[in-house]
Amino acid sequence: MELTKVTDRVWFYPFEKERDRPIIGYIKGDNMSIAVDAGHSDAHTKEFYSALEAAGLPLPKITVITHWHWDHTFGMHAVNGICIANDLTDSYLRQFKQKIAENGTEVFLSLDERIRREYDGNKPVIITFPDVVFTDELNIDAGNCPVRLLRSQAPHTDDSTLVFAQREKVLFVGDAAGGTVPTWVKNPVLCSQLADTIDALDVEICLESHWVPETKQELIDDLRSLR
């Protein structure tokens, strides 16, 4: 697959249903580049890097994690540079690594057939932790490209981080707008709170991890439809 360009500074590597791979975002500043999420495995991460190299784009120096789920984080050990996540994401990763250490990798592989496809051939399951942990909000200047990381209430997980490329008016939502695993039910109160958070931002394009780009209003309307 090839990168999809959103603006002069923002791209993403497309999602894939077969192996439950989310998009991996890319924000290019004058001084550094930032990836959004680390991928489902090192194979996913390396494919993303190959796409960057093919497009003549530098590897990211920072990878920001939107939430702890495996398809966004289990490629962290293979990233270039450092990883940043909120403190609850860090805690959940540590808990899940302990769970696998105590019960074996089958407890992870049995969650979904798509996970088995990603780890076909007895690929190792490697969980690492972020290098930098923040609490509520963190601002990064990538060089004439300010990027804001902010925690938000969300129906998918309680550790959701939104990644806002401010001058580009692009918001990486991760899976925040989705339902709770494994039922996929969406709490309407949390949907409304997430909609309010997004509505307050000067955003034009929203990128969900397992979907195509949509406008801010399209996403807000979808979230508020559950009221």
C-alpha cells in the first residue's frame, strides 16, 4: 500500500481489515516528523517505513500513541525514535504485558482471528512501554507545525488521546469514536462528550483509525446521533 496525502504536511498509511491494522498517521514538520500510532506488529511498522522511504519522507523521530490497544501499540519496539503516550495508556500496556507473562500469548492471540493472521508463523508478541508519559495534554513543535496531544472522554476507551495538527486543521481520532470492545456498544454520554471536545477544536478533517477521512461535522453528527 502507498501513503495517502491529506495536506502538505499530513499523510496516513491506510487501514487494513484482514489483519485489523489501523491507519498510521504521519505529520511532517520542518525539524522533525511525528507518527501517529506504532502499528499492530513490527511487520506493520516496517511496511509503513518502507512507504515513507518510497515517498522520500524521513522516518519519524516521535511516535504518538492514541490508546493502548494492541493494533496501535505492539509495533512500538520497532519504531524509530521515541514513543509518547498518556499515563493511563502506559499503565494498561504494563498490565497487559503482565497478563501475557502469566498466561502465555494464547490469551492475546485468541481475542480475534485477525490477530492470528497478523502473528501468523509464530511471530513473537513484543510489548514495550512509552519513553515519555504525559497526563492531560502535551504540545509538540515539529517545526512550523504545532501538534497538540489531548486526552478526551470517549466511548471506545478511557485512555484516548487525540492528535491535532493545528495549522493543518487535521485531527487524528484513533478509535475514540468507536464502541467498547468486545460488544462495540457506544455510550451516548461519552459520545456526546467526545463530540463536544472535537467541536471546540478548529478542525476540518478527522481521521479515524479504521475508516476513511471525514469532515469534522460528519464525525460530530455521527457521535451526536446516539443521544
